[in-house]
Amino acid sequence: MKNSKAALGEITVRWGRLIAVLSVVAGLGACATPPPPYDYTAFKQNRPASMLVLPPVNDTPEVSATYGVLSQVTFPLAEAGYYVVPVSLMDETFRQNGLNNANEIQDVSAQKLREIFGADAAVYIKVKRYGTTYAVISSETTVVAEARIVDLRTGQLLWQGSAAASSKESEGANQGGLVGLLVQAVITQIIGTTTDASFKYAGIASQRLLAPKKNGVLYGPRSPNYQHD
């Protein structure tokens, strides 16, 4: 009888501890708050109509990262209602002036960029991650980028943000066990490296980075949603 009472008491204590832990977790969840609304004061005061997207600075070991992102990052801005200076025109203009490095190009003054291209604002991008990595039983292709939009007429920061895209988001369950996981990881690594699988995810990350959304870039004057955001 005593053993039964002791066992019951132990179970009661364990349940009490579990309830206490769950209460703490629930409390932490209740305290979590969404990020505050972005301050669009400068953006709405300046309301750029045209954008100049500069070659992204590559902070990764992958040499294809700059143009992998640049070749796709203008699309969401154009779809949002902005005139975007053609990438080929921007690239050739800098080449003709002896500038081939993204870091050097992003160091050009706002006044000079405005003078050359006539754009209202410039988009400064940094690629933080780009490529496929192999980690024993999994391979992951990831693209992470940050962006700033600066008004070329005033030099003011209008907006900044970051976005990411990863192959992990769309992976299904593997039915081949451990061996299957290892083989799939190696295959994914080889395919990802030889075919630049990152290009696909660069497009997704670019869309997430610069398409209008909560706390994202506002709509431009060519969009029916202009000034309704």
C-alpha cells in the first residue's frame, strides 16, 4: 500500500513538473510579439519612380553569386510598378568607366549615380549565402541576401531588409533509410554544384526580398496599388 502511494505521489510530482514546463512555454509564446511596422516616412516623402539596381556585393565563396542574384532581382521591382534601369545598360556603363567590382561600384556617390543614370533611387544588395553545402546525410542549397534602397536625390535611406530561400523548404520525406539519405545528399551536392541550383533559389530570395509585402518595398507609380499600401 505504501509503495502504491509512493508511486502515485511520484506520478503526481512528474505531472506537476510537466504542467509547470508547459505553462512556461505557453507564457513565452504569449509574450512573443510580431515585429513592429516598418517606418516608411522617408519612403513616402520621396516616393521614387525609378530604381537603379547595383551589382550585389558577394560575401560568399561562390563566384557566380553576384550575377546569379543580379539577373533576377530586378523582376520584383518592375512588377511592383517601378521603372528599373536595364541591367545590361548599368553593367556596360560601369565597364566603360573602368568599374568591374561590385564593392567599387557600390562606393560611387549617390550624386554621381543620379547624374549618370537619372534614377530616383539605388538598390544596394549583399549576398550573404549562396551555394550548396554537404553535411553527412543532407545537402542544402541556400541563398540569403540583404538590400538597402537609398534615394539618389537626397541620400536618405528609404528601406532595408533581408530574405532567404532554401531547398530544405521543399524537401519531401526520404523513403530509402540512412543509405538513401546519404546517396541523395551526394547526388544533390553534385547536381547543385555542377548546375548552379542556387540560381533557382536566388530568384525565390529576390522575390521575397523586393516584392511588396508587410514591412517590404512599397508599390511604385506604375502599379494600381500605388499609394494604397
